Amino acid sequence: MTAVSVRDVSIAFGMLRVFDGLSLDIEEGEFVVLLGPSGCGKSTLLNAIAGLLDVSAGQIWIDGRNVTWDEPKDRGIAMVFQSYALYPRMSVRENMSFGLRMARTPKAEIDRRVTQAADLLQITHLLDRRPDQLSGGQRQRVAIGRALVRDAGVFLFDEPLSNLDAKLRNELRVEIKRLHARLGKATMIYVTHDQVEAMTLADRIVVMKEQKVQQIGSPAEIYGRPSNLFVAGFIGSPQMNFVRGRLEAEGNRLAFAAGRHRLPLDAYAFSDRPEPGREVVLGVRPEHVEPGASGVWPGFTIDIVEPMGADTVVWCSDGTETIQVRTSGTRRVAPGEGLSLGLDAAQVSLFAADTGERL
């Protein structure tokens, strides 16, 4: 069953058109992340699904029901915002139950839902504390708990971890993923600009740029077969290496050529085989570049070494191209060393230089 369906939705603020005929289907129980830089429209789309913004055209369906003009409270959704927005003079228990009390839910049912949510989020021991007695991570758990007690089928998260430090973000990210698994059929739509959150949480990622969807796919698909140069450069840390060049014929075969460097493309899976002579951009992940003495691209020198514990990122240059290489943290390398680079055509991406689309 499709939990959320965005059908040809357009959104405009006066003369400014944000979306024009955007469509997106999210299945029941799916965890979908809307990912992109600031200003790409991801929070606008989430707010439209929540009913906090009116659409200019199109429809929004939730659990098989057209909710385009329904109030937020009638859409069967629960939302967690970037700001905790907790009532400072209320206890955790009172904050979590406030919406239910306003809806005149029976006390026994309120107690059951609050107890169940607190147990899921491991905050039972905090129920009698006030927000000023909690850490940032605990406050965010309370905000999530307040959404959980709604007993909704669709949960919307608008950058809920962006106000936390790195350690707390990691902890809460794991808790949200665990929560999704425990809830079973609950559908979650999560907005972030953090690619790590997207890659670790999502069943599918919707990559957005300038109010347009660039690619929809699993984290493995987005990472392994980016649809264009923007997606390739936005996903991955360290960033994908890009080398401009052209396609050349070698008999019946194609090869990538950039200056004195060449790479036979027999193992590359083209969507449509292009003609020789086309200007292209080759993209390769740092972990897919093998440093050694007998690589297919010789003549590089190590410029910078960045130890990162389990991995080491090596920046190397041949005077024209600069390539990042991710290698084992136990490998000993030093600036000034010469090396050759090994590339596997099956692990690179090729993009048209003029359109940026994957070949």
C-alpha cells in the first residue's frame, strides 16, 4: 500500500514557483530521506505533506485518502521539528501527553501511550523531569516521544538532529533507525542536508537540487550509480574525484583519455554507448583508486596525507590532476613519495561534459 503519494504538486509563493508538477510515491513502512543542500525545497515539500503549506496544484494522498485540503491534525501524521519546542514548565510526561489531553483522550489510554513511547525511547526514568533538567539528546527524544504518542502511520522529521553535537547526532541516528525497525509498518519521511544521516537511515533517498528531484534510489544505488555530476559530488566523503577528458576509439573498443592518462572502458556499463570523441567527465571514488607501483596512471606525487584512524586519505598530483585516494590506516605513506594509480573501469562513473548526465 502507498502510504504517501505526492501527485503533480506545484507550490508557489506569489510569483515565485517552488515546485512545478512534482510527484513522489512512498510505500507503507518505508524510510525515505529527502536530501539536498539548503534551499533545495526539501523542507517545503515536507511541510506540504504535513499540511503546513497549501499546494497551488496537484494532490497529496496519505494512506489511500486525498488529504490535499485537510488540516494537519486530520492527516494521520506526526511531526518532529528541528526545534524541540517543549513547554518549559511541564514535565516530560506532561509534554508528551499534552496533545492527547487537548484531544480529551481517556487518561488510561494516555498513560498507556506515554509509557509505551517512553519505553521505546529509553526515557522512562526521565518522565518526571522538566526540559531544563535534560541534555540536548534527551530533549530530542522527548520531542520524538511526543510524536510517537499520536499513534500515527506516517512520521515526518524536519532535520531533527541538526542542533546536536556530533556524538549526540550519531547516538540519536541509531535510535531513530532502531525505532523505525521496532514500529514495523510506520512510514518515515526525514529531511536532512547531511549525507551520512541519509545513507545510514534511508531505505530510499530522494536527492534534490534547486527544487527538482535529481535521483531516487537506495543508498547503494545513489552511491554506486549516481545519475549526474551533482549527485556524484554531493554524496560521498571524501568527495568523488572528477577528471575531464574524452572518449577515444581503440579498434572496436572505447577508452577514456585525459592528457597522457588512458583507461580502457571494456568493463564499464554504458546506458547507451556514445560515439568516440565525446567530451566526458570521469568520476571515481577515493576508495576505488589503488595506489601502487604498477598502476595504469603513473607519474603522481603525494602532496598531503590525512590520517583518519581506520583509513588514510592521500592527496596526490601529477601537476595537472589532483586525485584523492582512500587507503588503509596501517599503510605508511609520506608527502613527496611518487606513485602510480590503479583504476578499474567497472568502478568508475562517466558523465557527459555538456549535460552532466551519466553515460
